[in-house]
Amino acid sequence: MRAQFVVSEVAIGLRRNLTMTIAVVVTVAISLALFGAGLLMRAQVSTMKDFWYDKVEVSVFLCSDQSDASPCIDPTSGRAQNITAAQRSQLGKDLKSLPQVETVFYESKQEAFTRFKEQFKDSAIANNVTADALPESYRIKLKDPTQYAIVASAIEGRPGVEQVQDQRALLDRFFKLLNGLQVFALVIACFQLLAAALLIWNTIRVAAFSRRRETGIMRLVGASNFYIQLP
């Protein structure tokens, strides 16, 4: 009998505050969905970082007669000079000797041109570029991508080195955007949870106020607080 009374009172309370009850349910559902999406995005971003950072390389571009970087300019003639065979060989040996380096791969102008044509085979720009326009380079895979600064400081400014480029810097911009979206989703979810909590609190107060006469009578006949508050 008591269980039947509690169930009937719950049903009556829901009918009296149907609109507010629906608002609470929808708000809680949306906030939990956003919160879950934020957590999933965080896990996915972390997985993507581990995957892509493991594949990034450091590119060391070597001087050519078309370079405009200061290490490539001959102070006597004021013109850019190609890296010499001795400089190229010594640089390769020094790179392989660094403890932070896992592998070193040399890419000639012709190899760079072949790779360029494969990447832009459907673009008209491929017909306007020659092998001489592309620099030689060393492709370096690091044991720990976060140690890029140590490797860069060891080779930047050396004779024959035009530029040192870390591919991780390009990915950092993308991951910063994803992290920003993740934080935004979590903030919105927290506001939604707060709104849901306020709605629930307000719904309970409205329900209690609408039944204040019944509650008073139940207290007079000796009903416990738990029995009164349960419906």
C-alpha cells in the first residue's frame, strides 16, 4: 500500500511539473553528452599525438646556389654557395653521432624532385619546378621528438646548413586547436551540469511548495521525514 502510494504521488508530481521535468532531463542529457565528448576528444588527441609525434622528422636543408640564408652567403663574393662534399660528409657523420638521433637519411636534389612530383602530380605547379630549385637535405628521426632543440642547437649556423625545420612545430598548431575545442566542450558541459543542478533544485522546491498543505497534514499524523520526502 505504501509503495503504491509513493508511486502514485511521484506520478502526480511529474504531471504537475511536466515542462520543468522535461527541461531537467534534456539539460542533463546534453551536459553529460558534452562532458563525455570532451573526455573522448581528450583521449583521442592524446592518441593522435603519440601516433604522429612518433612519425615526425627533423629536416636539415643544405645550402645551394639559390639559397638566401646568411650561412650560405659567401662574405667575399656576396653570393650563395653550394655546400661542399666535405661539409656534407662531415655533417652526416656528426648527425649520426648525436645520441638523440635514431636514423639519418640523405635526400639529394633529384630525390627531392621525384618526391615533389609524386606529391603534386595533379597540380600545374609540378611543371614549373626543376630539380635545381629544391635543396638537398638530411631527414632525421629522433629517439625522443621533444629533444629537437638539442639537435637543432648542434647543427644550426654550421657552414653549409641553410635551415633546420621541425615537423612537430606544424603539428603543434593543429593539436593546439584540438585542445582548445576540447577545453571549450568541457567548459560548456560544466555550465550545463550547473544549469541542470539548479533546475533540479528549483524543481524540488516548486514541488515541495505546491504540496505544502499535504506535507503539513502528513507531519501532523506522524509521518516520518523520509516518507514525506520520498515521493
